[in-house]
Amino acid sequence: MTSRTASATVRYNWQGSVGVAHQLLRGVGLEVAYFRTSYGNFTVTDNTLVSPADFDSFSITAPKDPRLPDGEGRPSAASPTSSRRSSVSCRTW
């Protein structure tokens, strides 16, 4: 595992926004806004000992319930997040 930091040691998080609102008619308005966030100099840990091939796909089947869409207990989309190198615990309700 390798850990690296940007050249500067000061972390920063800049946020800015600008907006304009205008009444077009009585009871009708228009508002436009722009938001920007910038992060910098945060430490990143990159585990070079693990590759995408070290992960398995899995799916979770929803319970049969008429309140759910289609209510048929269909499996969710597969997600490659289970690593072969570590144990994965699953909790059911």
C-alpha cells in the first residue's frame, strides 16, 4: 500500500456560489445559481497490491413485497465490491 500527498501540506476546501433571481410575472419567478467546490492537498491511499481482478460480483435479492416496484423480489444489479482477499459479513433484517 502506498500513501501520497500533494506537494503542499495545507489542505483546503473552497466553496463559492453566485445566484440571480428575477420576478417575471406576479407569482412567477426565475432563479439561476452556480455552485462550485474545490478540494486540494488531501492524502490519498492507493493499495497497489489489489487489482480489479481481485473482486467478485454479487447481487442482493429484494424481499417479495407488494409495496415495492413490481414486488417480485428481483435481484439488484451486480456490484464488484466483494474482495476475495477479505471476509465480507452480511446482515439481514
